[in-house]
Amino acid sequence: MKTMTIALLQAAPVSRSFTDVLADLEIALQAAAAQKADILVTPELFVCGYGEQDRAIDMAVSQTDPFMHKISDLVQTHGVGLVLGYSEQAGPQRYNSAAYFESSGQLANNYRKQFLPCAYEKDCFSTGSETSVFRIGDIPCAILICYDIEFPETARKAALAGASVLLIPTALNATWRIVSDVVIPTRAYENGIFVAYCDFAASEQGANFSGLSKICGPEGHDRVRGNYAPGLLCATIDLDDITVMREHFHMLRDITALDASVNRHVTA
């Protein structure tokens, strides 16, 4: 039996300094460690906040920036892996990125958002490339960011590459709650995988962000679902559930077989 405990930081959408980010992460990592979490996921662009171009530019950092070394030290101290949403400066290019720090503190994977849905993002960021699969312990995982997961192809490519868990930092507007309500469970079900989706907190009055962060199982059911308020959500997932689901519907195998059959007919 392979299990993983995932913690989602449904953070309040407030402007944070670098010092505030470190302080908030210190609290969250400590709480996640108390829950014996293997990984903590933050929302999209957690470091600079989502939606203000000046902050995205001013708070952009490289992977080797001293701030990222401080993040690494925090992660190592608490022994919990971290998926951190941030504005990444890479030479002249800037990306909407998510960095994965192993529990040892090593920055082991860095994903750059592929699909930029609005003028704010297109003005601030360059387009990233396809996700890659990495391991948390012995569990294959991949990162997508917000709008990326709304394209079935991106989740399917990650699943076909071997990912059993998709970790999704997001900054979903409350207008589009259909994504958390319908799209996320669908992506989990149609690929037979786990999907962890972490948004900023909202309010019951309907603030800009959606809240309702969640972890969905391969059958499309919520394993944990947040409300609108800031908080830490945790769930332990069992990878055997993927095997059980695929005994009934192995969509990845079946779509691969169909593609192979079509290709044979085309080339014949």
C-alpha cells in the first residue's frame, strides 16, 4: 500500500512581503508537519499574490535567489515537501511558476504555466512548456497551474507520462466555480488519478477568489473539500484506489489502444 498525505494551504488573498511569506509558510509547514503531511501545496503566485502586475514584476525571483534558499531552509527544518506558487525571473523572461521542494529542502522540480488566460498574465509572463513527472517518495506526481487543468489534454499527457497525482496551485475566480465543482472531479475520473487543487480563500459574500480547495480521488469523489475561509486542508490518499478504479475503467489503457489502432489503419 502506497499512501501520501497532502496538505493544501487555502491562504487569505492579501498582499505579503517576502518576510510575510516566510512567516506564513513557517506556520503552515509546522501545521502540515503536525498532520504528518508529505507535501504542502500553496495557491498560484502565492509569493506575490495574483492580479497585480507591479507586484508580479517587483517580487519576481530566480530559482537561485536568496529568498528561495530561505524557503529551502524552512522546508528542511519542518521535513515537509512544498509546492510554491511564485513569479519566476529567468534571464529576461518571467514565468508564472510553481517550484517543488523535496522535504530535504532541495528544489527538485520547477513548472512554468503553459496557458495564460487573461491580459494580466499575458502582460506579466511568458508561456511555459509541458509538465514533467517527478516523485514524492515513490509516488509519481506532476504540477499544472490553474487554467492548465481546464484543458483535458494537459492532464491526460501527465497521466500518460505516469503521474498518479496532479498538484494544482490555482487562483480561481469565484465566477468560475464550475472548475472546482465539475472540472476537477472530471479530470480525476477520466484519467483514474488523484487531483489536488489549492485556491486562495474567498468569503461567503463571494469575494474574487473561489475557495473550495479540494483533493479528488480517481473515482471523481472529493476526499477533502474546503469552505470559503483560510485554512489548512489535509487528506491521506491511497494509491491502491487507482488500481481499484482501473479494474473497472482503465481509460488510459483504452485510449492508448484506440490511438494505436487508428495509427495502424492510417499507415496501412
